[in-house]
Amino acid sequence: MILKDRFKMLCLNFTQDKILIEKFWLEIEKNYSGKNRHYHNLQHLENMFEEIDTVRNQIEKFDNISFSIFYHDMIYDAASKSNEEKSADFAKKRLESLGANSDDIQKVYKQILATKSHKKSDDGDTDFLLDADLSVLGKGREFYFEYTKQIRKEYSIYPDFLYKPGRKKVLQHFLELESIFKTKYFQNKYEVQARENIEFELKSL
């Protein structure tokens, strides 16, 4: 489904104000289409929805996880350490305007914050969100290589002598985890390939 249509249908569950919905969609489109968005862009959202659609029957609150996908990288600055907090705050304000209930708003808020550390959650939906977010790690080698180039472009403000040690630290962290993916579905689908891809990238840094 086209992202715009998906977003509008999602919002219509909460309000019939089509002008407001259009306004919120244009915000999303603008932010994810920024000139510095080489990976964290609309294509990333599409990929996440493709992944999450395959496990839809295992997700308790599909509306919540959908909002979390749309807003989890709403604010993205490679030089900032508070992107997730700012994105979560942004989502909270928009969901309040749409008339979502406070419990659901809080769940979306927490899900977006969880994308900062990618630690296993006691909430199954959050684990599916995190796994969809990291699914690129387990894609085929060519797709993964393209992803690494896109990430490097997003961090182009940093020279190699700063970027490479930071990237190595992130990748080694993933390899040290008992499992990169939190859910059985994504472990079975991507875990082996993800570890091979990460080891391959580490050798190139």
C-alpha cells in the first residue's frame, strides 16, 4: 500500500478531519525527504511496513505500531543524540491532535524511545517494531552493502577517522548480543545473514 494512503486510513480511525490528516502527512513526507536522508527516508518506512505486514496477525495493536513506524525517525540529525526523544515528543503531540487515547499515545511514545537502544522489551509489539527497524541487517549482501553506503552518506559530516571507530563499536555491539533480533520470526528469517553481513562490514572498516 502507498505510504500516504496507509497514513490517511490510519488517521481516519481517529478523526474525520481530512485537512488535518493531509497536514500531518505532508510533515512526514517533508521530514523523511530531507536532503540528508539517504537511508532514514520514506523507503525505510516502506521496508518496515513490508516486514510488519507479514506478522500482522501477531501484533496486538497494529494502529500503535503503525504510528510508531511513521514517527520513529521523524526527527533525524546525525550529529544529535536525542533524535528518538524528539521524535517521540513529536508523535505524542500529533496523536493528541488526532484524538488518540492516552494509553495508546504512551505506548507509541515508549515504542519510539525503544528504537534508541534496541533492547529486548517486555512488550511483544515493541519487539516486532525493533526487529522491523533492523531487518536491513539481514538482507542480501548487495542490499546490505547499499545500506552501508547510505549510512555513511548520512554521517558525511564526520571524517573516516571518527566515523569508522564509531561504526565498529555499533556493529560489535550487535555481534555481542545473544540475538540481534528479538522475535522468533525475525530470528529465523534474518539472524544468520545479519551476523555474516556485520562481520563482512567490520572487515572493510
